[in-house]
Amino acid sequence: MNYQIEDYQAIGKKLREKLELETEIVAVKFVKNLSEFPEGFIRPLKDTGKPMTLCMAMAASRYEKQKMAMSAEDNSCTPVTFAHGWAKVSIYRFIKSQVTNDWNKDTMSVLRRLLSYNRLGLKVQKAMWPLNKLFLRHRGFMTAPLSETPFIPDTVVIYCKPGQMVFIANAFCYESKYIPRSIHTGFGESCFAAALFPLTLKKPVAVNLGAGDRAFGRIKMDEEAIGMPASLAFYLDEHLYKPGVKNNGFNLAEVIKNPPAVVDEDTLPGWRHIRTIMKYYK
């Protein structure tokens, strides 16, 4: 289905209300040419005289509903500029930057970290070989609050609490078509793993939010996030709080919000089914 801008704005408002999110869902759109940046968007270096990190731009959309436009020159987090393929940097220089920061012990430590992304699936493996051509066709990205997005987004990022993430994961696992993937490295979680990877994977990517997010992106200690292809926001809405709904209203969301006083084999029909047929080991 071809969703329009108004559809995305509406789903942004609806999901924020249904999930009881504290901040806006962030819409992300990648651009192939900087001329695609529209009027009215904030270019940090041009408009404020100072660059900022991508996670800071995403935070501005979350908290202040700012519409941000980020390119290599606007982004002060240069390793992420490399990771997005927005500038020509050798893999050697990237590795050296991580060792220089002491984020990783040595060259092999950095390489093992990069190889961990392969666990996300074959599509990411192909996209990351060679690493700096992951999205070399892009030159920047735009962010905006999904509820007020002026563009059709490529991906969306939802910032939430662990309890809210449970409901999101349950929704995607109900049919098990879009089970979220996850790799926790502690770096580039929101701008790289959550905003970028779903574009290739076509599946959600859950992140724990990294060091940069928490240092610069105004992330709270109890927050995490999940990125997804933008169209999956509508799938999420359709299946949110659906697991268990056939149990006479005693669905999973209700169990979590209002746990029963007595928890036995009759609490859930699936438990009762197993209890009637299982035999204990002697």
C-alpha cells in the first residue's frame, strides 16, 4: 500500500497515544543529493554556526519537534559520517579513530565489533562489504517528528521504556513476519543501527542506545529504541496489543498491566492445555 504524508502523520499521533510515549516518534529520510533538503529545515553548521551529532538532531525532532537536515559537514561525529558512507574515509582511519578514543582495545577488537553486525542477516553482510559502501549513494538525512513529518520517511525510530518495548516486540512477533533483530555494541545505536539498518533489512532493529546517544542525545537511563521501515508503523498499529485478545479479553497487555492475584495452570488456556497432557519426569 502506498501511504501518503498525511497517513504517516496520523499514525505517528496514534502510536504515540497508544504506546503512551513520552516523546515524538522520529521520521528519517535519506537523501542522495543535498539539494533535496527543503526550505525550513535546520542545517546546524549553516544556520547555527556549529555542527552537531546525528543523535542530537534526532533528539531535537523528539523533544522540540524540529525539522533537521544533516550532512557530512553538519555532523560532528565523524566516525558515523564514515559509517553512513557520506564521506571518503579508509577503513584503516576508522579503525584508528576507535582505538585512539580507546572505545576498543586494538585493531582486532574493532574488526570483531564490525563483524558482529553480520548477525543481523545476509542483507547487512552484503551491504557492509566493503564497509564504507553501506549506503554510499546517500549524502545525508532529514529528521522530523512523525506526527508532523513533511516528507514520506524511509525509516522511523521509536524511543520507549522497556515495558513499552515488550508490547512492540509482541506485536511484531504475533505473526512472526517481522521479528526484531538486535546487536548491542554500545555505539551508533540510534543513528546507525536503528535509523539505517532497517532500510536494508526491511525488518525492525531494536537498540539499547549507545554511549553517544546517552552523552549527547538526551537519552534517559531507562530508555531504549527500535527502528523500522516506515511502512511497518502501520503493521505495528494493526497488531499492537493483539496477542492474547482471543482469551476473552485476558490478553497479554492486560496480564502485564493487571497481573492476577493467583497464578496457576488455569491462568492462561495455553498453560492449561499443556498441563492436561504433560507427564512429570520421575
